[in-house]
Amino acid sequence: MCGIVGYIGDKNAQPILLNALKRLEYRGYDSCGIGIVADKNHKINLRKAQGKIQNLSNFLKDHPLGSGSLGISHTRWATHGKPTKVNAHPHFDSSKKFLIVHNGIIENYQEIKDFLKEKGYKFLSETDSEVIAHLISFLYRGNLLQAVQESVRKLRGSFALGVISSDHPDRLIAARLGSPLIIGIGKKENFIASDVPAILDKTRKIVYLKDGEIAEMTRKGVSIFDLAGKKVSYKIHQVSLKLDSVQKEGFAHFMLKEIYEQPKVLSRMFASRIKGSKIVLDGLSLKDGDLQKIKDIVIVACGTAYHAGLVGKYVIEDLARIPVLIDVSSEFRYRTPIIDKKTLVIAISQSGETADTLAAVREARAKGAKVISICNVVGSSLARESDGVLYTHAGPEIGVASTKAYTAQLGMLYLFAVKLGMVKKKLKPSKVKDIVRGLKKVPNAVSQILKLKTKIAKVAKANSHFGCFLFLGRNINFPSALEGALKLKEISYIPAEGYAAGEMKHGPIALIDEYRAVVCIVPRSDTYEKMISNIQEIRARKGKIIAIASEGDDVIKQHANNVIYIPSIYKMLTPIVAVVPLQLIAYYISVARGNDVDQPRNLAKSVTVE
Ligand code: G6P
């Protein structure tokens, strides 16, 4: 949520910042801005725009910032104050000597604002962030680093900051407390950014700033201090991420590209994690003896990752016979969960920066539970705060609607469940063999579905006029129904509900008439006939049915208006395959409605505030 980029070097900062900012646009895109210290007179020039970065880029063509090799920039997802130009970052202090960009929330901003107002500081915006600029100005005694350090000590909340000053054309200051911020080390130039892909074309030498650290950067070097002002050492990581992984590579949208990457992501995962009939979970950090002692599991996650967790619950309980409780992170953290040293908490998160999931993990660890995370972003806060981490290595996911991260999370949950089932001696070797054989067939099954792209696009377009969708599934495909509905509402803005089909008669059936479309996930399974009964009840009420069914099922054609076939695979694994047509349906409906697929309204990829 919100993207920050900063530059100090020997080149003109404007194009560098603008380019990097575009790569962070997925974090928020309701307004943006860029501020640069002029090389000539050290005055800070500032430009802002409402809406997307393209608007800022267009504005800069007529109102260039002039040459300056030190600057900060920001793309915003509004929390405090509407997405207007005045609320856009960067923010000045009253003297226009200090300029800041901020990602996160300042919880005690009102208190500080009241205090500073009394001292005569004039506030222009409705944001919590503006207090930081004025506070730095209030505390400044000639040393910028010290003023930022003192300010940070007074701020409550979670945040990442970039600060520049016209008094110090040779300094870029960055601070992190709870929101992600990385430092890129270049030759005679250094960068800050909210994540690595933003600056990947400039440097691969990355320092992950830790919570409570403040960096002072010049053109020549970087020094990092803790909150008390003591210099700390840091490690420079060489990242190997490919630049093309953050480009569309000929696809119309990142979301489509990421849907297409799924077979590759899954086959890479299974090839590296399945060795014969052994499951190799490097990073888990729990020995077999530790796994044996686990008495229950709690899964915490948000959004799509939560749906992956729901599938995980079915699979772990089935294969390892351990009770699994699952909560959305924001609920878990505010109730009084019953967990102790024998509870294993599994946190699932693509970004590893979701504020609620991080808070849930901290809560769990404080209660003595062991925490492992299933995470996509290497070095993320979640990964660092977990006892063990199972990286999905799905590559950067840029489309706001999560696709490949979801199937990768499912893949990892299956592997973990099999491993746990084996350790707990709940699985016969023949069953392990069947599941492993089934998993290895999944990438190809997903590829087969992708070949149906044209057909799925046609079905999606033909149904894109419906004003309401229901998604129904049973058992292990109930979470698939939830995920299908979430995908659709995220990018098409059509109200969509996911339900366990057995719940139909307890309410949702009241919605059904000829103006509703119902997507039924009905692969061959133990609940197939029950699903067919539900489908008939919908038809009797004139609802339009799109069925996701197993290849070779001719019966379903009599019941559904449209059928999309998925390859038959090991029953328990169907969610990982059945979700692919659901992703494509959502995608093509969004395209048909002319929406911005990759950057849907009001959403942000990474929700780093509560
Ligand atoms: C946001 C994204 C979703 C994502 C959720 C959790 O809502 O739009 O796609 O599922 O956050 O994110 P995480 O990074 O924790 O998986």
C-alpha cells in the first residue's frame, strides 16, 4: 500500500524516479508525486497529480522539474484524506525546506498535529503523513539525520519514510518501522524503494532495512543507525530476480501473464520439492521430531491467501489427521485464540507484508506458538519474523488480483500436508505415491485448461452482462467458489458471492432468477450428485449455469448452459486446477466490461495498513 522511491546519485533523478514509480504502481494508484532538489540552487521542486502515474508523467512534460540528482517520489493508496492532489505525497513542511514521502499509518498524528499547530505550523492536507514533515522541521537543529531520528522516536504506528532537505543536497534519509523499505546500492548512486522490482534495472545489490533502522545515504555510501542513533552493520544481498519477470512480455495484462505462468511455477516447485517419494521442505526449520509434537494447527491469512488456507485445512486434516483452525488474520489478532507451544501457526501471504497477518504472527509467537510462513517474497517481513519459511518462488506478482501466488500456495500446502501425514504416520506409502503422482500431473492439467482460453473468453463475454454472480462448490471446492467470487468482484466490480452449495437453501437461493449467473464447480467427486441436485434447483428458478466439470462428463451438458471442462486429476487436487477457469472467467469479464484489470479501483496489491 503506497509505493516509495528515492534517488541520490550523479544522474538526473526525474526519469529514474518516474520509471521506478511505475513499477510500484500496483501498490496504490490514486495519486502520486515527485520532489527533486535542484542541482543549481538546492531549492526543492515538487509536482503532484491525481490518479495514475501516467497523469504525473504527462504533467511533467509541460512542467519539468529541471535538473536535480536527489529526489523522492510516491504513489498513493489513500488512508487519511481523499485521493486529491493536495493530499498526494511528497509533503513539505511550512518552510519548504523538508520534503517527505510516507507509507503506512501514523497513529498519534492528531496529537502531534495539535501540538505543532499551536506552535504555528500550517497544515495543508488531510493526511496523517504531513505531520512528519513539520515535526522534522520543528526538531531540526542543523543535522537532518538527528532530526529524523528524533521524529521517528515520537511517531507511533507503522511506516516507511523517505526524507530530503534543501539544506542537505547530499543526503537522502530513509526510515523503516513496520512497512517495507529496501536500499539499492549502485555506483555513485543509491536508491530507496518499497520493493526490489522497482529498481531492478539499476542495481541488484540490495539492503533490506530492518524495523527501527534509519539510513543516511550519500552519493558515495550508506550508513545505517538504530533508533538510539547507534551505527549498525548491514548485509548487502545480491538479488537474482529476472527483469522480464516484472514486464508484461507481450501479454495484454500482468494478470493474464501470471495466469499463464502457473504451469511453470508449479512444475518448478514440484521438481525441487519432490525427490522420489520424499517431500523436501527446505526452510521449514522444524525437524520431524518437532512436527510429531504438533497437536493442532492454526492458519492465518487474508484475501486470496485465506482461501488457499481453507483448502489447506481440508487437506491437512485429511492427510495428517490434525485439527486445523483457520482465521482471517484481522479476526485472529483481536480475539483470544487458544494456542500454546504445541500449536503450529501457518501464516500464508504472497507479499509477506500484509499488516494484519504480521500482527497475527506476532500475537501467536508471543503466546509461544511456532510460526511457519508460506510466502512468495524473499526477505519479506513475514519471512523474517517466522520460525520457518516455505517460499513459493512464484516470481513477482504484479496484477492486483492474485493468481499464480494462489496456486503456488496450494501446491505448497499439499506438499506440507503430505510431509506431515508421513511424519505422523497417517499415510500409507501407496497413498503418498498416488498424491505425488497426481501433483506431478497438475502443471500439465493447468496447461490444458489454458488451451481453452478462446472458449472461456467466449463464455465470459456471453455472461458479462449479468449484474450478480453466485459461485457454488462443495467440500474441498467450497474454497474454490469463494476464490472464484473474489476474483470476479475484484476486477469486474460485479457483486459475486461464493457459497458452499449445501448452504444454498439457507438464503442464497432467494437471489436466483433469470438475471443471475451461477458458476458451479462440479468435478467428479463424492459430492458430484449433490451438486447436480443444487444445479437442478437453480435451473428450476431460471438461473444461468456455468459448470466447471471433469473432462468426459457428458451428463452435465444437460444441466448447464455452459460447460468448461477440466482434466481429471486426483480428486483432492482439483482446487488447484478448477481455479484456473475461474481466474480466466473473471479476467475476460473484466476485459469485456472495459475495466482496468491489473489495477482495479480502490484496491492495492499489498495491504500494509490495518
Ligand atoms: C490484497 C490483495 C489480495 C491478497 C491479499 C493478501 O487484498 O489484493 O490479492 O490476496 O491482499 O495479500 P498477501 O500478500 O498477504 O497474500
